[in-house]
Amino acid sequence: FSNITSREDFRRMHPITTHEHYQPYIDRICNGEENVMFPEKPKMIATTSGTSGSHKKIPVISLQRSVFFSKGIGVTFNAIENGVQHPSNKALKWPNFQKSCKLMIEPQFTFTSSGIMVGPNSSRPKDNKGLLKLYTTPEEAFEVQSENELLFLHALYALMDKNLGFIEANFSNRILNFFVVLDDNWDTLVEVIETGRLPKDLKIKEEIRKKLNSKMKPDLDRAQELKAIRQGRRDSVKRNHTKAMMSDDAKVSLARKVWPNLHTILASETGAFQIYGEKLRQQYIGTDITIYSPLYAATEGLIGVNPDINGKTYVLQPQAMFYEFYPIDKASDDDTIDPEK
């Protein structure tokens, strides 16, 4: 690499490869050998989702994370600051003191024989506990490992915060799941807010239940607001069964009624996830809450950034990856590529 000074040098000295080319090196790293692919011990061994076949292992070093933040997250912060708009509250700007409901879960990790952590490389609660103060869900709730129970808790703490600003997830299908859980468990969630006690049939460890209950207080005013929203929604449905035109109240989305100052949903709705964004607008959020698809990334690293909060396209980030575009019509039938051609 020290002799590479141009794109042409890189293409000539580093031909197109696949993951199999690196597997022997990754195995050596997993076995504890140092200075194999880079001169430092990896922060972790990330595992891919397996959408393109089997799960693959990718060593992650500190440089990759710093590039992801500075060249990716930093750009999205700028896009949010410049693009956040509220349909009626024109004074609302970002950054502000609104919290976000971030739908993350603490993954289960394994370890190599040399002690390197192995698992998904997505954002997780224990990455930076200081950042958890930005989110509605308390730190103790992230100890819950079951998907449905944690989504219930995310929905609960989001409902408790009338001034919620963001809802975040990697992909829009998870946001849709969040709203389905919220809708299906509405009466139970409101009862928890009213009593300040979690339901006894919520399948979580008793020590976690005690921690969460000790920090909860009944909020009768918020519970009454949510009850009224639910009843108003039911009444609107009944009225609109007999009327050709929807009432003005029925046109206001559930999300807007619950969170008057909610302005942005952060989740990818491009590509295969577009259908979930459409369902969210139709069923829960309407058209006046922005869905911002911030990043195009993979376990291997950052690929592109969306600099426009209202846009649906990404700008390639050449400081994060080396891109080589290969004409589709020159690929062979089995999708292999001959770098010499």
C-alpha cells in the first residue's frame, strides 16, 4: 500500500476481491495474531446480516468508527439542523432539548478464543451510556433482551413524553413494528402511565421490573390525554363510516395527536424498505412528519450519506470506501468478475 499513489495504482496492485480472499487473514486475527491486516487489535469482529448469503465476519478498527461518525453522522446532523421543520410550530428548530425514542436493543455477543467480541456492528445501548440521556427509554430497560417486550417499553416511555422530537431505527420496518405494538397495546400502556406500575404479565426479569417501577410515577393528566385521543379516534372511525368526507379531526395522524411536536423519523425507507414508509404514512404518521433516510451503510463500512432531510438519494462518501464501478454487461453468467478485463 505504501507504493500506491493513484487510483490506477490501487486498481492494478489491489484487484477486485471477495470476502473469501480475506477469510484466512480473519481467521488468524480471531486466533489472536496481531499485525495481520492492520497494525492494531480490532475493536470487534462484526458479523454481517447474511442477506447476500452466509454470515460473514469483518474486523472493525477504531478508524472505521471515527470515519463513520465524522464523514457520515456529522453530515446527517447538518442535514437535520438545516432541514427540520414543523407544519405549525414554526419556532421549532434543532438542536433542542427534545428527546428521541431510539429503537435499539443490546445484542448477544460471543467471543473469539483470543477474547475479541463478535456480533453485529450496529448502534447499541452500551456503546456510550452518556448518550442514553438523549433517549426516552431508560438505561435499565435496555437490559430486556426479548424483542416484543422491549418494543412495549419503547412505546411506553415514548407515550410518556408528550414533547417527543424523534423516533429512530435503522430501517422503517422497525418503526412500523413500533407503531403496531403501540396501537395493539394502547389500553395497557395508558394504564401503566395512569398507575405508575408495569403490567404483571410483561415477561421481563423481576429485578428489571423493580428498577423500572422504582423510577415511575403515575401521570394522570397524560393518561387522560391519551384516553381522549383513543376515544376520539374511535369516534372518527364511526362517523366516517357514514360520511363521504373525512372530518378534520380524522385527517390528523395518530402520531401528530400523541406527539404534537414530533418532527422527524430517522430510518431508512429506500429500496426494499419503501413499502414500510408508505404504510407508516397511511396508518400512523400522515404526510407532515418527515421520514429521513440518513445513511447507506453496510457492516463493511459507510457507503453513502443523504445530505437532504427531505431527499431519498445518497451521495457516495469517497473518504470512507474505494468505489469501483463495473459494467453489468461485462459480468459473466455466474456474476464473477475478471479484474484483468
